Amino acid sequence: MIAGYPSVDAGLPAQPEVLLVDDDDVSLLLTELALRERGFKLICASGGVQALALLQDHTPDIVVLDALMPGLDGFETCRALRRLSGHENMPVLMLTGLDDDASITRAYQAGATDFFVKCTQWSLLAGRLQYLLRASRTRLELERSKSKLARAQDLARMGSFDWWRAEHGRPGGLLMAPEALRVFGCGPHEPVSLRMLLRMVPQDERLSFLRQLHEALRHASVVATDVPIVLLDGRQRIIHVEAEPEFNEHGHGIGYTGIVQDVTERRVAEDKIRQLANFDALTGLPNRRQLIWRAERALEQARRLGHQFALLLIDLDRFKVINDTLGHGAGDEALVEVGRRLRACVRHSDQLMEGALEAAGVRSHRALEAIGRLGGDEFVALLPEVASEVDAARVAERVLEALREPIFVGGQECFVTASVGVALYPRDGASVVDLLRNSDVAMYSVKVQGKNASAIYSPQLAGRGREKLELETALHKAIERDELVLHYQPKIDVRASRMVGAEALMRWQRCGRLVPPADFIPLAEDTGLIVPLSEWALRESARQASAWQQAFGFADSIAVNLPSRLFERSDLVEHIHQCVTAVSVPHRMIQLEITEDNLMKELQNVIPSLHRLNEIGVEISIDDFGTGYSSLAYLTTLPISELKIDRSFVRDLGITPQSSAVVTAIIALARSLGLRVIAEGVETLRQMEVLHRLGCGLMQGFLFSRALPPDELQRWLENTVLPRKAPWIGPAGGNEPGVDAARAAGGRL
């Protein structure tokens, strides 16, 4: 490149390629040399036919055509070039010696980009070519950007529009980009008007939308809104319209420019997210979040307007039975049906959402009334305005009545009842949390009293609830604080006047006093603490058996009561093995008791453990026998060693013949099956004598001894059994005067 000549722009090709077409060889050569010196790469053609042939296989950056050539002149060559694929927008410079307007017009009509009068001012020609190349590059970039924008708008289902007022003789109207037309389901060149588009808006929405547009025009304000429309093919869409006003030089609004976008999918997704966030997926009822929001709004309105509102906590009774028996699918069906029935008990409103309450009027809070699912099998009824607790109690009764009809789930008819707790604002709490807590206290009181009823909160109920919570908290820490102890009630063979074992009974030393088992064992069973308590009892009983073995030759067994859920554990045998081996006593010194009711509830689950325990020498005793009202077939198949006659049959012995008949039958049954039989709850000599006469020689009860701490039990043996001073020893043991002291003590002393 010669210094001083214009250089090719950065961003353009390093050597722009020029197709030079001229029939004059001298002119062709001179122009070629001049342009090469100025950084261009040249391809030359001596006529239009040769140029078109070259363009079939080659695409230069720019074409320079001589206008007047024999045969196919520059004008016809340009027209033919424009018809070639890919050359529609190629820059073409027409060289001509003619400077009349007709030639210039003819050049542009033929498709030339620009013209240049033939001369020897090569720098001007090079500059013109560079200008055309820059213009071509800019136009291509604009086309590319426009294409990208159109593609992006198409993907976003968006398009632009302009709307102008008619004024001063200038027609107004709506001008829409092709992408905007597609949003409304129209073709790219289909004529549309604002009136036509407004007719797509449903009639019940149209008036509100027109009012909004007129308001925006009057104040020349920005428009931003979502509009539902129905396309010509019947599809329902939601269109977002956003537009800004345009002003003339005098500051007067002359129109709007903006965009339209199809946001249907986004709105559907938002509605679905809102539904999931506020409503239970199973029942379709308001969920916890929505219930809390409604309750807080109801509380605000009640505080402002000075009325009461009520919360009803509805907990289904024994719903776990349906899940466990018929499966979780059936349980879900039951919850759906329960939700449907409960919904009919109140003026239920689904559609109230955040932000809509204020627009609903003075009594808008009434729209908050609803049934919602708090979680699991718990529901809540929200009554935003009640005159008194009578209104709330009436709704609670309506709820109980709605659940009295059977529900068909999983091909099975079943009954679902509920316990309902009621709390009122402001009497029972100043916040939603307080009301939920107190309605829960009232509901729990119904559970305790037998379920299938309702109760209104009172401070007395809260006191009992706090006591239970404190007791539960303290029970959690009882083991680590070493507050639990075992007392032992001796089992007596009245024929031999000797102790043949003992039953371990748990006591809780709390705050300097013994908590009765009836006060904490049911709580332990409800909370699951019965499992660690029972495991501790097994370890402590094994330790005590070892201590007695060393102290006075104790060689019998200590019976430990276990819940049925512990028999279901696969590691029960291993746990007992560890307990007895840790203190070096045989397995037979631990006996396990399970009540007949618990055994029959979980019979199939506990059978494997019973057999494994029998294999290692641990005996199983059935406690409270005769109260289960169940099939006795299990007695012939299970590895059971002992039956304990329940105290309810022992109490009336010698008074009613029925009790004697039942006890006689149990003794005969046990004898025929080779099982030991022991009577519990023996408190009088009369009961002992009748049992002895009927053939039962093993007994326990207050007649012999209450449950004693371990050291007191040893003193009882020394002071009562060995010197044979107890009143029960004579009547039953008199036939065996040869019983010695060691035998009476259950071993050596």
C-alpha cells in the first residue's frame, strides 16, 4: 500500500475483494492497478456475461460495473446479478461517463447501490468503495440485529406497536410489528385495528380495560396491565400490554409506543405456584400458610371492629387404624372425603388471596371463613365473626354430625370420628398462636375423655395440659437423672410357704416422692418413652437378680413387664443376652410378661421374638389373662410358660359363683396345656383359701407383701417368711410342716 493513500477501515476485510467489469481493456487495466495499490484485491471480467459466470461460484465483497458495454450492458448485468441467490444485497457501484439524471435513475432502478463518474481520480474511487463497504457492513449488522430481535421477540411471544392520534390532517391508527401480530394470532400482513383487538377482550373485562385506557390517555401516563383475550380461533390467552406516551414538540401527547407479550404460560405457572403455596395438594383446602394468613387478617378485623372470632381444631380419631389396615391410599381417600364434608359445614371461600381483602368492603372479613388442613389428620375451621361461644359450639356440632355417616374407602365401609377443640378471640388468646395452642388443649381434653365430641377451652384445661407437658419433659430426663427405681412384689408358693420369684414394678422418684405407675406409664406409652424405660428395667432386673443370688442364693426369676412394641424389635433377644451376661446370671432368671390385650393386637409381629426367647431359656408369662376376650388358639401354638389370672376375677372369689367358675376354667385350661398358673391381686385369706382349694398354689398380692425396694424384700424374707410369722403361712402351708427355713426363703440365707 502506498503511503498517503486512504487505508481500509478496521473491521472490514484486510483486502476487500472487488469484481471489476469493463469492456475497455485499457480502462480495466488502469483501474485494476490503481485499486490494487490502494489495498484492494481485484477480479476482472471483460463483460456482463463473464461477470455473471464468475458470480455463480464466487462472492466478492463489492462489484464495480461499467454502465455501457456491448452485449449485456451494466444495467442488465446488475438486474441479472440481483436475481442470483445470495447477491440481493451485494453493494454494486455503477461506473458511467454519463452524468445525466436519466442514467442515474436507470442505475438505481437496475439495482445499483451507488454510481461513480469515470475519471482518473482513483483515490476518490477507492474512498467511495470503502464507504459502500462500510454502509454494507452496517446494513448487514442492522439486518442481523433485527433478525435476532425478531427471533427473541418471537421466542418471548412479544412484539412492538405504535398508536397515533389523528390530528391536523394526519391519519391516526395502529401500526403493529409482525411479531406483535403473531401474539394476537394474525398473519404478518393482516390488517388490524384497535377496535378489532378490543373485541377480543371478554365482554365482562372490556369495560374495565377501556376505562383504564381512557384514564391513561387523559393523564398521558404509562400503561402496564395484563388483559385476557379470546383469539379468533377460540383460544384463551393473557396479554401483557406495556406502553409509554409519545409527545410532540409542544409537549402534547400524540400517541403511544410499546410492546405486547403473551404471558399465558407464565400466569398459569404463577397461579399453580400460588395454588401449591396456599392450598393442600390432597384435599384442595387452604393449607397451614393460608390458614395462618386468614386467621391473622380475621384477628386484625376482630380487633378493629370489636367482635369475636373462633378457631376450631378438628383432629380425627384413630385415623392411624385406617392407614395401617387399609393402606395410605385408602387413608388419602378418607382425608379427601372428610375435607369435602367439613367444607360443607361453613361458608367456605377458596379464592380470597393476599391483597384482595381490602377491596371487598366493610364486612370483607366474612370471606375469610374456611375449613383448612393443618397437616396430617388435623383440620381447622376459621369462623371470622361469632356472637358467642354458642355459635362456635353449633359449628362444632355440625362438624361431628357431618362425620357420623360411614365413609367408603378401599372397598371398605369405615367410620371416622373427630375430637374438636374450640378457642375464641379475645377471651382465649390475643394472637393466632395462642388460639391454636388453646384449641389444641381443648381438643386433647376431648381425646382423654373418650373422643368424638367437642370442648371449649378453659383455663382449667390449660392447667392440666401444662402439668402433662411438665411431666413428659421430666420423664425424658428421669433415666439420666437416675430417678427410676424398681420395687419387687414376691410371688409365693403358698403350699411350700416360699418365695418362687418376684415381679419388677417401676417407680419414679420425683421431687422427693414416688410417682405412681398409673400417672406416668400411660404417658410413657403415648410418647414412646416406654421403650427406653423397659430397656432400663431389663438391665436393672438382671443386676438385681445377680445381687440376690450372691446375698441369699436367689435362684428363681424376676418378671419384667414389656410392651408389645418391644417384642417386635429384632434386637430384643440380643439385648436380653447382653443384660444377663453382663452380670453373669442365666437367661432363665429373667421372665417377660406381656398383657393378653397387647399380645393379641400384635400377635403376628411378636411370634418370631417369642420363639427366639424361648430357645435361649427366657420364659413368657401372659399377664391379665381372661380379660382379652380373644381366641385361645394361640395358647396351643405359642411358647408360653405361665398364665396370670387377672385380679378382677380374684376380687370376688368366695362371694360370687361366677368368679370361681372362671378361675376354675383357667386353672383347668392351664393344667391341660402344661402351663403354670398364678393369681395376682390376692388381698385376703378368703381369696387365698379359695384359690388353694381350686388348685392354684402360686399367688402374689398385698396379702403377702406389697412391692418392696430390694433391701426391704430381703428383710421381709428374714423377718416374716423364715420365722413363719405371716398369717397366711398356717392355713395354706400347714399340710407341709417339714418346710425348712432355706426353702421358705427361696434358697439359702
